[in-house]
Amino acid sequence: MRFDVVTWNLLADCYIHGIGKSTLNPSSSSSHVDSSSPSFLLWNNRFDKIKNTIIRLDADIWCLQEVDHYEEDYKPFLSSQGYEAIYIQRPRKGDGCLIAVKKSVFGINSKLEVQLDDIAYLNGEFDQAYMKQNVALLVKVSHLATGIPLIIACCHIHWNPNLAEVKN
């Protein structure tokens, strides 16, 4: 059994334009990118390039992080390319994780959505440092030609050099 897997942090549109600012709210003053950013950062231009890359690479499995515009853009596009997609949104965030599999190669059996903020309550104590809206998505599939099961995992983990244990 041979298959191709691609994982890709797409840099959500809502983070290019800052928290609370996206293609839908361009007047927000918060931004992670210089306001003189070139037009290639505009959502429609970026999504065209993302779509072309997905078509060109033609992977059997996609694990995508920082996905926003899921319902209106990714879901219909991936479906049109023969993929079945499962998405989990990060709590109180505008983005999430997506796993897509080619329907001609894999059948989806089940999924598990994990809210990683639950670790903030380990050992019966609450630790605010662990509340980072991290999520994980696990999908169990079967390879259609062989029936061999496979579990695919995709997660989005907060990065902070002062909280290395959050990723451990």
C-alpha cells in the first residue's frame, strides 16, 4: 500500500490580517503583517495559489492547519477534487485543522475531535498557561484496495518558547 500525505500550515487569513481582522473585516487596526503588504496576501489570491498547489501535488491525504474559510471555500473545493474532508475549529478562534482523503483511495470509518485545553485540568488543578485553544483531529480510514486501516492525526499546537512543556 503506497499513498502520499501532505501536511501544511496555511497561515489563516485571520492571522495575516490580525486577530479580529480578516477579508471580512478589513478596517481592524490589529495586524501581524505590514499594512503595505502586497496583493498576494489577499484571500482570493492566496486561495487560488493554495488550490493550484493541492491540484498539482494530488496527495491522497491532506493534513491542513490554520484553515479558515472552511465552509465557503475549502469544503466545496476539496469535494470537487474528489476529497472527503473533516474539520475541527479551534475554540474561540477563527481557524482550525482539516484532514481530507481521496474518496477513491480511502473510506472514512470514524473521527475523534480533541480539545487540548483539557490538559489545563490535569491532576485536578487548573493551570491557565495551558489554555491555548489547541485542537487535534484523528480520523480512522480504511484503504479501499486492501482494507488496511490507518489512523491519521492533525493538530494545531500553540508555540511559545517560554512554554515548551505545552508541546510536550
